[in-house]
Amino acid sequence: MKSQIIKELGEADILLPSLIADGLAANDRVKVRMSALQAAAQHAQAPEQRPTDLSTECRAARIAPADLASLIGGAHRTATGRLAAPGLATLIGDIENDTRAMIRAVNAGRSSEGLSAERRLGTMQRAGLLTAGDDVDFMRVARLTGAQEESDSLHRLVMDLHKALNRIAADCAEETLDGAHVYGLTADDRPAVVAFMRGLNATRALKFDHPGLDTMATRAGERLLIQNDIGTTDAHVMVIAVQGLTVTLTYTDVHLARAKFFVHLFDAFAATWSGLDRHTGTKLEENAFFLVTGQFHGDTAQARDDFLTALGAALVFLIDWNKARKLLRTWLSKDDAIRILDWAARNRIGHRAFLELGGNELLGAAVRNAAPHRIGFGERLDRALGRTAAVEFLKAALRAATEGLQAGRSVRLVRDQIEADLVRHLDRADGALLAIVMRQLGLAHDLAAALSRDLSALQSGVSGDRKLLAARASRIEQKADRIAIEARQEINRLKAEPLIAQLVDRVEETVDELEQAAFIASLAPAAMPPTLSAALAELCKVAIGAIEAAASGLAAAAEVPEGRRADSDDALAAVLRLMDSEHAADAQERAITALVFTAGFDVATSLSGLELARAIERATDRLASFGHLLRQYVMIDLAG
């Protein structure tokens, strides 16, 4: 009655804040009721599953939870294949009434938008979508609750009305508080709004030129309401209710993954969340939406405000989130894509700059220019670089884009930075492969050292366990073979420099020759003449020195891509030592041959001495070939 009198007096504008508050409250209710309608359809289609519990959402929207629980739990499919549920007609009627309450508020502030909404609602009524009955067709549920862009729905109308209410509220705001349009606030409300805006303003710049993040706050009864339109996505208008030290937030989202991502950002707070596991039935899947409710009870006003600040800071990371997730999924797994976005949000980097600077084209250009032969068209980065390296590279790309756009750098400069980082990651991938080769050299060193100990014992007149030597050498050789197979698989997967595969081959051949030498040593006479055992022991020391030179050169070569000139000098010096070792081994092998032919040893001693010397010398030949390949590898890096 008072409202009508005020209208008659021509002072309807006085009622606008009240109408807006009523419209926003109706928005809270209608979203819960549409979610209940979807939940009922889901339960009717899959009665073996536990009914969805909307009690938290009901209490947040000031709806008695018992009626909706009864409706959802009692939903079933009729013999004619329709949805039936207790109170279904009442629910549809309440949904229409809530929508009309929102239209009334919009009419009061923007009559043209209100009239448009009334026409859309009228079209739905004439189509029979809002006709209340004991049962409805499942497709009607989809047309009421769906948010698809190609056709209108009640859900889409509600979202449009919600956005309109936010715009009207901003227009009639009494003041702007730290960027928020506010009206009707009490003194106790202001610190909460300031806390929310502190977080929002801390990250607002990360949206760059994208619209969104407009905030409105008002006192509605016993609650402070804070609303933010986030971005342009219809499903992303969040409502935060503050009552005392309790913060309750609700928002709908058509992407469950994004809702889970958002909730996960607040794992440091003891907040409770509901709605994250809700799905619609298979027939409604593409029209699904999720109503998520979170509640935080602060022990102090500071704790409450800290949560509000965190909420405000997180909103910018929802803008274009699904677009960024889909883009990243073309380069690595979906789980890792979400982990990267989570990392970007927690580190205040975000993904908007990355999208604004080209996103997919930014990465594609880096691959084409920096690694056209290493990464094939359409190939995922985690397969080309390995999972860890791919994640690190994409994190760096997001950081480079954000810092570059903030600093006003050109797209070309940012692209060059990303390309250079991709080259570094490719070099690190090669470095990881060189580390596998180093493991091979370690096994070769173990074999040569065991052989050296055996020959030194013979020189002292002590005969060790020859069978034990051969068995150990065989185990080492088998382990080296497994490492070589692993290395070749990684080289093929990463499309690494072919020279690395040749390095693997040379070390594998070295191990094979040393294992053969140990086998021959295990068959040699126990009483080998001291002169022969001493000469063989000296040859074995040369082989050990060659292995150590190869390892030193390999370690230095692994650092060359990092631009360290001294390491290239060290690697090339190690190659020269390998050549010297090969020459020394040749000379020592000839000396052993001459000794055998002139000393008059028995046949077994002569043959074992000759074959043992030849096997060790062949091992040094393989290491010399390893040195030549290592020199080529270093020169390629220096040329690059």
C-alpha cells in the first residue's frame, strides 16, 4: 500500500533501492529453485543415485529446505516418460514469481530493459514452458534451466535481469567506495566492502582491457550484499552476503571445472562449500549449470575481512578461464593445464595477458621458429619436452606475457623471450639425455675399476674369485643395456640431436668391450706372469683415464648451451685427452703383443693376454670415437 501511495505521489525513485534489494533476493531464490528442478530431473533419470542436497543453498537464499528436499527425493519418471515430483507445480509457479519480481525491479530503473524482459517471459508463457502441472516433459526442464546461447531460456533471462539489476544499482549508488558503487550502507558495512575491494583492486589490472569486475554493495535487511559481474559471461555474477562475521557467497557456473578451480583457491580458509559434485542427467548434460555456495565464519572481523579480500583478489582469474584452459589443453594434459592456471592465480600472474597477446599463436610461433624439427605440428609439449619441462615452459610463457604487457613491451619482444625460453628448455631436455649417457659412463668406470683391481691382485700374486668378477661384469653390462634402451626411447620421443644417440652407442660398445675383457680375465691362468699382469694393469689404467676424460668432457658439454665459453674449452680439452688415451692404449697393446711373442709363455697365458689387451684397447677406440662425436656436439652448440 505504501509503495502504491509513493508511486501515486510521483516519487517512485525513492522505492528503487528497495525494489533492487527485492529483485536481488528473488535472483538468489530463483537460481536455487532452477537448480532444484535440474536435480529433480537428474534423480528421476538416475534414481539409484543419492538425491542432491540443496539445504545449504536454500538457507542462503532464505528458502525452507524441506519442501525442495521432498521434491527432489520424490522425483520420478512417469509411465509416459515425463518428470513428476511432489510440489512440482508450486516450484514452477515460484520460479515465475521470482522472475517477475526481478522484472519489476528492472522496470523501475530501466523501463526499456524491463519491457524487453516481459516480452521474453511472455513468449515462454505462450510456449507453455511455465504452465504449472503435476508432471512436465524433460525437454521442458532443459529449456527452462539451460544457458545455451543459440536459444532463449528462463535461466538466460534471469542472468540478463541480474546483470541489469547490477547496472541499475550502480547508477543509483549514493557514492563510490574504493571503486564499488554503494548505497544504504551502515557504518559497520563499510570495512567489509573496503576489504573486498582491497583484494579486487590488487589484481584488477590483470584483466587488462577485458570488461568486468564492476562491484555494487547495498544493505538488504539484516545483510550486506556485495555483487560483482566478474566478466561478460552470463553465468558469472557472484553474490556475497555478509551478516556479522559470516560470509556467504553464491554463484552459478556452467563449467564444473572452473567452479572447482575457484573453490580450490581458498584452501587456506576454513570455508565450507556445496554444489561442486552436482551433475544433470545425460539428456540435460549440455544445458547443465552449477549453483555453488560457500560459507565462512570468521572468529574476528579481521578474519572475515581477510576472506573477503581473498575473494576479491581471485575474481579476475575467472575471466576467460575456460578459454585459457582449452588452449593449454592443446599443449599438455587437462590436469596440468588446470595446475598451471592455479599456479598463475596464486602467483598473481593470471592468464589474460597471455590470451590478449595471442595465446595459441604466441606458442605456435615459438615452436615454428625455435624448434621446427623437434616439435611436430599439433604435437603436445609434454611429449616433446617431457611433462615437467613443458609445465615450466608454459608457466614462464604466462609470466612473460603478463610482465611484457604490463611493461608495454611489443608482442614481438614477448614472442622472442618465449622462443628463447623454449630453446633453453630444449637444451635442458638434451642435458637430461646427456645425464643418462653419464650414467652409462659410470657403469663403464665401475667395470674398468673391477678389472683393474683383479689385474693388480694378479700382479701381487693374489688370485681373486674370477667367477665373481665375470658375474659382476655381466650384471653391469645388462644394466648398461637397459639404460641405453631407455636413452634411445627418450631420444626418439624428444626428437633430440642425433649425435646424442651416437654417444649412447659408443658408450654401450665401450661397456661391451670391457665386459668381454672381464670374461677373458676370468678364464686366464691364475698364475699369470708378473710382467704380463703388470702390462695389462697399466693398459687398464689408461682405459680408466679415458673414461674419466669422457665423463669430464660430457659434463662440460652439457653446460655449453647455457652460454658458458669456459665449459666449451673444458669439453674440447677433454676430447684431446681422449685422443691421447687412445694413442697410449694402442702403444701399450702393441707392447703386450711383443711381450707375448718374445717371452715364451704357454698357449693359455699368451692367448688370454693378447685377447684381454685387445678387448681393453677396443674399449679405448670406442671412447676415442665418443670424443670425436662430443666435439661435433659442442661445435653445433657453439654455432647455435
